[in-house]
Amino acid sequence: MSAISKKRFVIGNPFQVLASVDSTNNYAMAQVNAGPVADGSTWFAMEQTAGKGQRGKQWHSAPGENIMLTTVLQPALTLQQQFMLSMAVALGAYDFFSRYAGDETRIKWSNDIYWRDRKAGGILIENVLRGSVWQYAITGIGININTSKFPEGLVNPVSLLQITGRTWNSVELARALCHCLEERYSRLHPAVFDEWLEEYKSCLYRFNEPGLYKKDGEIFQGVIRDVLPDGRLCLEKGREVLELGFGEVEFVIAK
């Protein structure tokens, strides 16, 4: 038996299903604020009334259709290494979704899950610090599973149902997602960083491919050439290479 298989399963232990909550990240944050929370404690919501996405965006889902969960992690890393956790979670979500949706699955920088040019899922990590110590990473994941029709105004969503033509049990798939996340999290260590960074780039949406981007109101054609160890994106714009942090550039994607 391998060393990993002997370990206590962390992510999804415990795994609690909530009937309705404003946001699983908010719920998990409240648990952390109330007292110690075990590493890997996970909450899955059948319904979210105010789901949270990146940069203040909302996550839309009808009750019971999709994966909406938060797992509380206690990574043995420094804050300067936080991109490693973001990358590990993105790779775990990629491992999960590609298992069902196939090899057209990609990671859109920094940690959205894409299928072709369409968004299947997103990740929101909110850090809890105690002084300078990174105590918790409140890790929210939303993945479109059974939605057949999305609200108007969303640019490019897609669900597993639309890709595969079949309906899935969202709770069972959430547990499968936890297993994929665990496989990455159990090996989370600076020693694997370079290997995972290369794997991350190999899965990256538009890597070494021309595409349209928007920065400071300007739309231009660029090519993603690299991702730096701190997570910054290296985007080639003509003869210039821009090094961009999170939120500094927008991918322009046709509807």
C-alpha cells in the first residue's frame, strides 16, 4: 500500500450537504471564524442565493443542478507560494472535468475551467491570515453540471449536460471532484512545483495560440507565452511581452 493511500482522506472529510445557503464560501468563513475547522472540511450547497465568483461576480445555478462547494484547506505553504495552491486546485478541477468532458478541457488563466471556448467552472480562494501566518484557504468551486439553459447576458457558459447529452448526479460528482482535489493536495509540496507548472501550462487555454485580449480599454491580439512562478501571465503583444497579474487583462471571447 502506498504512503498516500495510507493517509486519512482529507478533502471531503467531512462532506456536508446544505439545502440552501447564501454562499458556501460565506458559510465556510463563518465556521472558521467560530472556531477551528479541520483541514479538508467541505460543504456542498443544493442552492446558493448569492454565489460568489471572481472579482465580485455572481455564480448562477438552479437548485440541485450543479456543483457548488467550498473546502477549507490548511496548506503547508507561505503566502508567497499561494499560486502553487491555486494551481493545484485548478489542476484537480481540470482532472475531474476532463474525465467526463474529454480532452478539449482546458484551464483558463488563472483558474477557470473551460471546454473549447466556453466556461464550465470557476474557483475562488479567499485567504484567512492570523498575523503573517496563512491559516486557511477558503476554496470555493462552482462547476456547471446539469444546466440546460443559462441566463441571458452570460457570455460563454457550458455545462457537462450540454457537452455529454446526459444528466448527472451533482452530489456524486462533487464527491468525485473531492477525490481529484485530494490527489493533488496530498502531494502539495514545493518539490513538485516546477513539474506542476509545466503541466499547468500544457493544459492552459490559448497557450502559444493567438487570441484577443483587452487591457486599459484597448483590444489587441496577443499570444500567451509563459506563466511565471508567482502566477503572472506573460502575454506577447507585438514585439513586447507583458507580465500581467490577476485582473489586469481580460480575455475577449466571441459569443
